[in-house]
Amino acid sequence: MNNIMKLEALLRVGATLLLLTAALLVRFDTQTSLIFTSFSRTASFKDLKALYVLVFIDIAVAGYNLVQLVLRFLLSSHLKQDIKKGSYYKHLAWLSFLFDQAVVYLVFATHTASLTASLFAVTGEHHLFWMKLCNKFNRFCTQIGGAILCGYVAFLLMAIVTFLSAYGLLRHYSPKRFLLLK
């Protein structure tokens, strides 16, 4: 069990660092470009509402992972002593599993919405008269793409954490008790 807790902690740290990297890349990414001879335009994360939401969701999920790391560290010493008191840890395992599931889906949805909105900046939409913005703001679009990639890698790490969380939950249930066999 100790190796599983170490793996979970390592995955949570990796996901937290990637989420913070994505949030910082999006938040501090600005580029000013000269559109006409006297008109300049600055692109920032506030131009797309999906990127604005992405910053806050990534920071919140990184904070959640840090809280989970602290709780795991504090409970690891008690886990060895109070392993017989399964009901308390069973409730914590349920909460951890449910929150991990919600957070993984939230990160995936947020980054997918940001990717979809960003694709309009790359390709434009002729029928709606939206021009391609990435022709004028190359560096901005590249950094946003890198941030979205970091977010998807963090999503994959957190999906693995969810599998470990499910294992931590299901180990509290005996197959004999579950099937009512004696």
C-alpha cells in the first residue's frame, strides 16, 4: 500500500505542476501586433472566455491536489495505527474518489472548451466573418497551445490518480461481504 500512496503523491505533484504551468502560461501570455500602420491590437487570455475560465479552474484544481497531498501525508501515520477503524477511512475514501472524479471531468471539459475556442482563432470562420487571429499573433497562439497540451497531460495523470483512488475505495469492501458469502 505504501508504494501506491507514493505513486499517487507523485502523480498529484506532477498534475499540480502541469496545471500551474498551464494557468501561468495562459494568464501571462500577451502579444501586441500592428494590424494597420497606426492601429495595434493586444491579444490576451481575456479575449476568449474559455481561456479566462481555464485559468481559474486550473488554479482551483491545483489547490485541490495540494490539499489532497497534505491530507494523505497527515493520514499516512494514522493509517498504520488505526487500520482497524475502517468506517472512518471508508468515508474519506468515498469523498476522495468522488472529488477526484469531479475534478478530472472538470479539467477535461475546461481544456476541451478552450481547445475548441482556440481552434476558431487558428482557422477562423468564413461564414461568421471571423478572421484567423493566429496569423497575426503567432507567439500568443503557440503558448496557448502549449498550455492546453500541459492541461491534457495533467488530465491523464489525474485520470490515473482516479484509478488509484477507486482502488483505495474498493479495498475497503470485502468480496465475501459484498456477495453476502460467508
